[in-house]
Amino acid sequence: MIRLLASRPQLRRPPQPLVNLGCGRRRHPDWTNCDLIPDASDVLAVDVRQKLPFDSETCDAVYASHVLEHLAATDARRLVAEIFRVLRPGGVVRIVVPDLEGIARAYLTSLDRAATSRSDQSRDEHRWMTIELLDQLVRDTSGGLMRRFWSCDPVPCREFVVDRLGEEASAGMAAVTAARESAGRNPLDPDTIFDAEPATPRAAARFAGSGERHRWMYDRVSLASLLEETGFREVFQTEAATSRIAGFVDAGLDTDTTGCPRKPDSLYVEGVRS
């Protein structure tokens, strides 16, 4: 009688974490989802200004979407160095930030149109682009002038804003409308958007530590330089639905169910850990 021997099991490398820093509501069960203040039991509490809670060279990929701009430039540099530390050689970092170049170009286009046509639409688009460019850098109350813009009914140049910011704008406008109606407040007149009372010095100081405000901005040159100076190689700009990370697109972190970018105003850059 011939006995068939069971084949020897193949040795497999243990699974390595895929890390999603600053996950917010964009998370996936295949990833280790991290946020400063977790809102669910499956989200790890991580302050990205501190050492990341992962051993060196243990991660296959690290993804951080709309995180870097909330850090001072020095803290952002430290975070990128930490990401380099925890990635294994050949691991991929994917950084997504608001695209300063795209915002600046859209602002200049809106400026030219407003100066030439002086129509209500061009004026509203220019007003919005001024807010998009500056508000998150200087606001001292939650939501800032963006929230006030969305508190109008109808929201000026609504389609233009949604084209710029995607589902973030649609969801934000719906939330602002619901809150306004629940409180029984009237919508704002668009000409009063900039008439908000300034926050008191104490309230402004408290808000400054909330993490909502943008502390720095990046374009395709400065973000690529930051990764390269940290030691990453093969740094390149990509798109919402393209990645070197296996299975990333299927996770739907940067795209919605139709394959469209969740945040169209974004810059996507990846690099490989040397």
C-alpha cells in the first residue's frame, strides 16, 4: 500500500499591516485604520506628531490622506521620516493633500473671469476660490467662511463648488442645511458671508489647537522633494484610481462607488522605501 504523504506546507511571510493614517470615515477592514480621536473600536488611536506605534520595517504600505496639511512643516517632515522607518524595503507610501497648484490656478482663472465678465456667476466663483485658497489657513472658528458660504440658500455656484471638492462639499452642504433648519435659523445672504463676528482671543486660541486649520500646503514639486529628501525613491504623481499598492483601488479609499475621486482637489504622490 502506497501512503501519500501530505505536501510540506509552504512558508509564507506573515501578513504585514497596511496603515491608514488619519482615516476619518474613510477606512477599510484590510487596513490598520488610525486616527487621533477614534470613533470606533476598530480604529487605533495614533497622534501622527509622535512616533508611530509600529516596529521598523514591518509595513507594506502607509496611506495618509489630507493629513500632512494639518501639520506644521517640521512635524510633517518628522511624520514622513516615521513612515520611512516603519515601511519595509520596497514598501509604498501614498500621500494625498490639497493641491496648492490646482487651487492657485483655479483662483487665477476665476480672477480673470470675474475681472472680464463681471457676471454673478463669475463673481461667486471668484469669491469661492478666495475662500478655498485662504479660509482653512486662517479661520478661527470651526467651518470658517466655507460653512458660511454653504449656509446660503441657494448656495452660490453650487455645481462649481461640488466639482472642486466632490462628495465633501455635497455632504458638508447637506449637514449645514440640516443644522440650520434644526435650529430654526434663516439662510445667509451671500453678500453677508464676510460679515461674521471675529472669535474672541481666547476662543481663537482654543480653536488653533483643534487641528482643523491647515498649517502648510503642498504642490507636486514640494511634496515630491519632501519624500525624496527623506530617502524615498521612484517618487511620482499619480491619480485617485491608480496606485502601486496592491488592491488599493478596490478598497475605495480615494474613489467612490462610481470610481470618481472622493476629493477632486487632491494631489496624489507615491514613493517606494529604499
